[in-house]
Amino acid sequence: MMFIHHFFTFPPWWGDVIDYPIIRELSPYFFEPFKMCVLIFCFLTGYTYFFNGQKSLKYSLKKITDIFIPYWFVFFVFAVIAVLCGYKYSASGFVKELFALQCPTMYFCWYVAFYWATMLLIPFIAKVMAKTKNIHADILLSALIVPYIIRAIRYFLPENTIVNDLLSNLICYFPTVLIGFVFAKYGLFEKLYNFVSKTFPGRIGRIAVLVLLFIASPMGRWYPRSFFIYFEELPVIHKPLPFLINLDILFTPLFIFAAVNLCREIRAVFIKKGLIKIGKYSLLMWFVSCIFFNNSKQVFRPILYFPRNPVLVLLWGLILCMAVSVILNFVVSRLTDWKNKLLFSSK
């Protein structure tokens, strides 16, 4: 989904290398649905965080450095390539990109900055949620209160700044992280599966419902995917600061639920094995794919679109990214293990 999103739903990124008139016409309708790949990462971040036993700042630092090791390794390699291609870094720009606050080289990696901000915040919110045993309170905190507080903070900051952009991403995507935590805490996937199984005891009926959810959930993002609740103006700022309710907190878990259980119902073992294999290298594949659209794109974008046919381009891009990721992983995995033994060993 991520590769389709990047390769085909941004027609301006094609430049003069290739053109797909039909895809160009359809891209406004498929841009938001395929962007759900970002929300899936968000949801799974919160979902898996619930199951770790620590939920501490130390654990968050471990996870942050786990993503920074491959990020920095790929960035330094790509930065050398960019310089050889004629790109010039400023000192401040280079430092900002080290922390994914500016991404001319690691083109798709704004999420890395969102991730480290998320992992620094979530231990404190998890402590609050640990004291509540009420699902409605946790949903209210996740969907309304936390993003509202972030919006209030953002209001007092200058526009068009790095911090402002980071807070904007937190407002948009952090609720989905927290909803993932809520789903894990209350076993909502299991409850949802039991409900569907009881309502549709026949396998054909369940498959039909899952297919419908699988298609409708991402397509729901094409329609207005959020709405506001307005109140009277607030003191100090003398303006209304409405609550924003992002419907991604609904679409994302429904899509994941449909995808996982659809594979189970149709017994698609080969899909499961393929995803597990790709999943091992998915982080590096994401980073490596930046090379086709970053500050070296004049060299590498024609390589991506060389097959021209969109299906072949997708397969070709996946193969290239997988091959490079397998090679890079040989070094990155050892650096990560060394870092964890040195900084986060329990001994």
C-alpha cells in the first residue's frame, strides 16, 4: 500500500520520466485511501506498545534508537550520493535531517520525527490510562482530550515552523496511536470478531462482510474524515478552539481487522508468509525507496519507472528496495544489536 501510494498517487513526482493519464485522473480519489498505510503504522505502534511490560521512558528511548540506527545509516549513504549528484547541504539542514525534521534526502521520513515524538509522549499517557478501567474514558482521552491539548499548545506557536509542523502531525495521527493502545487494552479485536462470527455464522457471509470492510474502510478517507465540535470563544485567546474528531480512529482498526481475518477466512497462508518475509525488511525498504524521489531523483527516478507498465514498476520497485534492504540489513542489524547491548542491556 505504501509503495503504491508513493509511486502512483503523486503525479507531480513523476516529472517528465513517465505519465499515466488514467492513473493521473484517478489519483485524487485514491490518494487518501492509500495513505492509510501511515495510519496502520500509527495504530500498530500503540497496539504493540500496550503489550510491552515496561512502558517507561527507557523503553521509548530504545525504540527510538531502534529506528534511528537504520535511518541514520541510510541517510549517510544517501547523503554521499546526493553530494556526488551535486546537492549541497547547509549545516542546519543536515542537523535537522538527522532528526527527520527536514527531509530532502530521506524524502518519506517525516514519520520518523512523529515516531520519536510519539514514543516520548506515550509513556505518560499510558500511566494515565493504567489508572482507568473505563473504555469510554480512554476513548475520550485518546480521541478528544489529548489532541485538543496539543492544538491549544500549537495555537500559541508561530506558524510555518518545524515545531508547529510536528504538532500538526501529532494532532492528525497521535489519536490513532492511542486508539491502538485502547484496542489492545480492552481486547476489542477479539470482541469484534466474536460479534461478526455470531452475526454471520456462515463462512461466505463473514467473507462478504470482511471484503466490504476491507474496501470501505480506506475509501472512507476519501470523504470528510474528520469533523469539528465548536464551543464559545475561550479566555486568553478570545477565539473558539473546536474539538477535532478524526475518523481515522474508526477506519484504521476496521481495515486491519478486515485484512487479518480475511486472510484467515480464505486461508491465504502464502500471503501471510510473504508479508512476514517482507515485514522483516519493511523499515529499510521504506527508507531505501526515498532514493527515487529525493535530492538524487534525477539519477534514480528513471530507474524506478524503467519498466513503464505500472504493475511492472511496482514489482520492480519492490524488488530493488528488497534487494538493497537485505544487503543493508547485514550491517544495520549488527549495529542495532550492538547499540542495545551497550545502552539497554538489563545486566
